Amino acid sequence: MVLITYDVNTQDAAGRRRLRLIARQCVNYGQRVQNSVFECVVDAAQCKELQHKLISLMDKERDSLRFYYLGNKYQAKVEHFGTKASYEPEGVLMV
């Protein structure tokens, strides 16, 4: 499991576009759990591919992107409190 967080400067139209593109890429690989936070169950190759895509979309002078590598035993490392019920990342996803 990889936790991806980002902060995109949206003061102009280009920033708002980058925000949408980055979010769209993250949705392709994982589940949004907060506005700019995604949990992604990916292998090493998928992670590097996603990382490359996101870095190519961001503005390194204005935006921030973080990857937190939780590993295979991530269930013991994640606690959830409050609204928005948790989900099973490796469970069945109906679209």
C-alpha cells in the first residue's frame, strides 16, 4: 500500500488543470480517502509508473507530492476515526 498526498497551487487556471489531472491519475490506481489523499494498492512497477506520471504533471516550483510506503502489512498501520466509513482496499469494487 502506498499513500499518496498532493498539494497543488490552484491560483490560476493552469494549477486547477494540474489538480484535475493529478487526481484523475490517482483515481486510476487507488481510492480517494481525503480530498488530496489516495490509498493505492500497487506493485513496485505500478508505483514507479504512477510516480513518473504524477511528477510529469506537477509544477515542481509550486506543487508538492508525497508518497508514503506502508508495505504489505498496511492493515496494522492504518486507523480510521470519524465519518466516511472505511473500505477494504483489496475487496471487490463494483463500478
